[in-house]
Amino acid sequence: TALVGILDAFFDEKGYIDAPAFRRFCSPTVPLARIPKFTYTNAETFRADVEVSHFGPTPLTNAEITYIIQDTYGKVYTRGIINRKDIPIGNLYSLGHVEFPLTDIDTPRKLNLEVRIEGTEAVNDWDFWVYPAQIEVAEGDVYTTDTLDAKALTILKEGGKVLITAGLEKSEYAVTANDLKNKSDIPILLFLSCTGYQ
């Protein structure tokens, strides 16, 4: 029906993918990559094991498999040849590996690995994200704590700013005002970051 699938009732595209993008992962020959995760720090190395699913009419002889890693703006970080080899008809045939140290990525960045079998229409790509391993948090004049402690109350009494980031075990601050009894003269704004809540 038109409620499922990639086309509507009039066989028009629904807008979330077009034919060229769809053929990257649904065609007679599809490059594949085994990537352990998609979020990294710049202290790590990106690794991918590249394979292919090939069910074309004939095997591919002396196929050249290339790769490129670039960002959303088209800046190329690395490119190269993974392998040159014959590709038989079959599934999950190993082509080689890609390794890329991420040490030069100093700002949060969305990158894209593209693998191509030269001389054919076979191409596929995968997004991954890189973040700095160490960051400096500029708190400014905001006191950050996970407890409404004496220091927080003192700062609030003096008109200062307090950010309370209470985890699940301290999320009672979201539902009780016990710590605020008889302290109605203190303006308080609680930002709660409850992790692990279900």
C-alpha cells in the first residue's frame, strides 16, 4: 500500500530517498562495510572492513576498490585505493580495510566514508561522527552542581546563578520542594538531566 514502502500510490517518490541513493544499497553489486561504531573521539582511529555483495551477470576482473572520507562541506580528509582484485559472484566477499587516525579532527564533525568499485556503478557510503576527546567547559558565572548544597543556596541568596544537573538517583529534586521550605525568597531555576529514566 501507499502507507509502506518507498513509493506512494501513484508510484512517486515519498521524498525521503531518491533512486540513485536507493541503488547504493539495493542493486546487483553493493559495497558493504563492517564498522564497529559510528561515534568516535579524535583520540581514536576509524576502522572499517570492506566487503561486497555481487550478483551481477559475470565476476568482476581486476576491480579497483577506492575510498574517500570527507565532511559535509566536501573537504577531503583522506582517500586511496583499498585493493585491486577479482570479485566473484557471491555474498560478503572481503575487499580489504580502511584505517584513518582521527587526531587532526579538532572540532565536532560529521564525516562520510564512501567506497566505490571503479568502472562500475557500485558505490555506497556511511556517516560517522567525531568529537574532541577533551573539552573545556566554560561555566562563566554559573555554579554547576548535582546537589542543592549550601554553596548553591548561598549563591542564590546573593542573586547568582546555579545549574543543578541531577542524575536519576537525585531526581527527587524534580518532584519535591523539601529543600526549599522557608526559602521562598530565593529565585531558583532547576535544570534536571535525568539519565537512565524509563
